[in-house]
Amino acid sequence: MKLRTTAEGPIAHDPEGERWIRLDGERDLLGLLAEGEAGRERVGAALAAADAVEADPAAAGLPFRPRSMRAFMLWEEHVIQSSRMLVKHFFPAPVWRLVSTFEKSGRTFPKLKPNKRFWEKPTFYVANHTMTLADGQEMWWPSHTRALDFELELACVLSAPLVDATPEQARAAIGGWFVLNDWTARDIQADDARHNVFGPVVKSKTFANSIGCDVVSADGFGDWTRATGRVRVDGEVWCEGATRNPAHEIGEMLAYASAGERLDAGDVISTGTMPGCCGLEIERWIEPGQTVELEIDGIGTVANRISATAGPTTAVPA
């Protein structure tokens, strides 16, 4: 099932009638997902009811309020290409000459590849869940960067708690899937990678994420490793990608994240950037005034216009 949240509560998509139906009496999208089969049966009954009341899908905002956010990195191709482009565009020129000269041999420069830890344990960082934009909200140009970028990511939200979970328990706690844009400051990321003791995800990643208004239940979405998507800027397709062949499986990722701590309903888990689906990798840079739209097939879209007049205090939902 596909759900959105309006001021009056969750609404559900009727795939046969191509309409959205109001779910009277339902106040919490996450609670509905947590009920599993019972919740799906109620939604099905609401969609089939003769007196079903249509809802305005354009009135939807954030589908839920994130309790926390963890962003994983799962694709070697993305690691190598984004690292290569960081060096090319933001490292000192002699470093890029060294890398590009080496790679003329047809080999990948060793330091661009992820280390063995990447394959041994899932890699993630904890993002700032309080700076979350809804679909249609204006995105500001952060004051500390010259190189704002988008990242197309498939993310899920938990509908049940996890503590020292097994992969099987972790998979069962996934409530639904949605589209996430992990906005990134590339010049800051490069500087942090070279100088910051905490690594490249400090000020380059803490200022904003965007979440699509559509959430598809775990059972309704299917195999997350077969997802496909694309990014449009002002209506033009800039890049396309897929989630096939991740370094780790979702149950393993969530089990690792829950080791020694409690995860709970509302916690967001992003699987990371689809290979080739950020401006850095394709060497195309967004600018103020443009609208960036991310889409994942079977779920929906999230779009934000970059505005010169928006700011962190006005663009984030109250």
C-alpha cells in the first residue's frame, strides 16, 4: 500500500481508481504501518468502501517526523567515482595529476577504492534528522558552500523497535520505503576528507535532507535491490541509477545499526546514493533557481526548488 500524510491524517492510494482516499479515524502513518496485516486490511476496506471520500494528494507534507536518521554507503562504484571527482574538482592540482596519470594505465587509483572495512561491516553516518524538507518546499543555498549537490537515495522507516536484532528481526521492523535526497556540500566534503579528524561527513552533510511524501509499505514495495530511479533538473533527466548488487543486505545493515543500542519507530535508514545519481559523479552542478526532482519507480518523487530567498529557518517545517 502507498500512503501519504495530510493535516487530517493519513491518506491511501487506490491503484485501480488512480485516486487518493481519506482514512477516517487514522491519525498516524507509522502506527498504521506498525500494525502490519491488520492495518493493510483496514486500508483495503477503506479503499473498497462505497462511501469512500477522495482526498487531495497535493495537501500532503512530510509523511512522518523522523526520530533519527542513519545514511549508509553500499555501492563501490559510487565510492570510486565520487572520490575521483572530489579529487579532480576540489583537491590541489598536483594530486589530480597524479591520480589521472596513474589511471591512464586502465587501473583504478588504489586510494579511490573503499578499504576492506567497507566489505566487512556496513558503513554509515548519523545525519541531522531535524533538518528535513518536505516535497515542494524551497531549498536554501547553504551559506558555507559553493558546491551544493543532490544525492538520489532509497530509504526506509522503522515501524518497530530494534535492540541487538538479528537480520530477520531487523527486516521485519521495516515499515515502508520512500525517496530521500541527501543534500551535500561537495567543497566542504573534500576539505573535511583531507583535514577533519571526524572525516568527510561533518558540515558537508548536516544541513538538510528531503523526504518524498509517498511511503510504500515493505510488503508492497518488494525487493529493494531491484529499485530504479532518476534525477531531473528543471525537467531534464540528468542521471539514472539502480540499487542492484549492494555491498550489504538490509537486514544485516539494520542489525549492525542496532548492536548495543535501541532503534525505534520513526528511525530513518537510507541505503545510500544510487551509483551515478549525484551531480558530482556526472560533473553537472545545480544552481539557485533550479528545481531538483528525484524519482524512484514504484514509490514516487521528491522535488525542491533552490531559492535565493529561502533559509534554514524558513524552509524547515515548523
